[in-house]
Amino acid sequence: MMRYAVTHSTTMEYATAVRLARFIVRLRPAAWPGQVVNDYALSVDPWPASIVEGEGAYYVNESKFTLAAPVQRLQVESRFTVTREALDPGLFGASGPVLGALRERAMALPDLTALGPAAYIFASPIAAPEREIALWAGGLLREDMPVMDAGRALMAAIHGEFAFDNSATYPDTPPIDAFHLRRGVCQDFTHVMIIAARAHGIPAAYVSGYLRTLPPPGQPRLVGADAMHAWVNLWCGEELGWVGFDPTNNVLADTDHIFIGMGRDYSDVAPLDGTFRGSAQQTMFFSVDVAPLD
């Protein structure tokens, strides 16, 4: 078990004042097995004219707020503490259904909630089907392969073939471009794995979250810990449910991973987006700290 204090600060500056700015913040962690969140607080400066808390279209919490007065600088900060339990050791040796049966089981499941697997089988705005990625994944997967083995194979292949390079791509780089480059960041690797998994009938979701900032003594620092992190949730049958696979670090999502929200791709769980009236250039700065408490 691990306990963390998490702070996520974002500052946006505009070349000239903008008006009627509306934003959606997705930083309050959604409930997740093995994770307990306490003392969540969201601060906004200047404080908005209105703020509404609710749920997003997928498995993510949203805070929607409006700034009525002109603003040239906006600061948003999220803070909370979280306790993260270790995965059940049995999961590391689990297998789950074979791929040949998994899609049919997901489609037959009478679950229309944001956690129902059927919603994560089909194309989404960013994770659209790509023939090259499907063919690449076809060389790793078989119809008689258990889904946990398939997840490990895709995760290990991306980790082995792709280089982490935060200068190679941008937030709007299409997944197929990152696939051709064999370079990118956690967002790119997650989208490639989602496309590959869906092409072979595996329900796959995009998880937005955090990584522990400081590693345990004597262990290497995980890649991607200076910002929000992303990994893949695969639906591994009714018995195992959703299991997190981190292709950036080639590990299952465990005590170093803090869950925020889950959607079809990044567009469903982006930490902050919005609109404003005006044409000013926007500059964004952010910082993330995930500090172990014990």
C-alpha cells in the first residue's frame, strides 16, 4: 500500500485579455478499485462566476466553470491525497478469455454504463482504425491467445520498439504518425496500443492519471512522471474486469499509478479544455508533483 500527496498546477497566460472563457477541468479522481482519495480541493484564480461539478460522458469527473470578467492570466490547481493498494498477486499470472471469444462476450454483456466494455470496442475521435497498426499487432496476437497474454505482448512490443522522446510529437500528433516515427510520449504509445487492441476485438480504454514522482530507493525512475501520465485499460472478461497496462514502462498499473479517469481516447479525459471569446495567443505552463507520504 502507498499513500501520496498529489498537486497539479496549470497556468494559462494570454497575450491580451480574453472574455467569456469557459473551461472543463478533469482532475478529480473517479472511484477506482484499490484506490481511496481524500481531501480533494480545486482552486481557480480568478475565481469563476460559476462552477458546476458532475460526471463526464465516460468514466471521468468534470468541473465546468465560466469566467465572466476579462482575464489575461488563469491559474488552476488540484490537490488531494490518495491511498493506493497493491494489485492482487494472482493477477500477474492470470490469463482471461481467449481473443476469439472476448469481443462476443463484451458485446453480450448488458452493461451500458461508462464502464461497460462494448463502448470501448469501436473507433473514437483520436483512436481511429489504422490498417498498418492492425497488421503490426496481427504479428503478435492469435485468436487462441488469452487476453492477458495479448495485453502483455502489445505492451512489451511498444516498449521495446518505440523510444520515449518528448520532442518528437505534439499533443495533436495523429497516432499513426507516432507509429511511423516509433517515437513519442505516453499519450502516443497509449493510443497506438488502443488501436491495436481494438483491431483484434479487445475492448481498450485510455486512462488519464499520474505516476509516482520519486522512485523507491535503488529503483529507476518511471518514464513520464513529470506530467500527467496515460496508460491502457483492457477489458479482460467478467472475472478480471479492467486491467491497466502501461506500455511506456512495460508494467501493469500498480501502486505507482494513480487513476483519474477513463475514456475512449485522450479527448474524453483531457485534464483541461475550453473556449474563450477573443483571438489572443495562449501559453500554458504546468507542474505535477506526486509525493509519497509513507
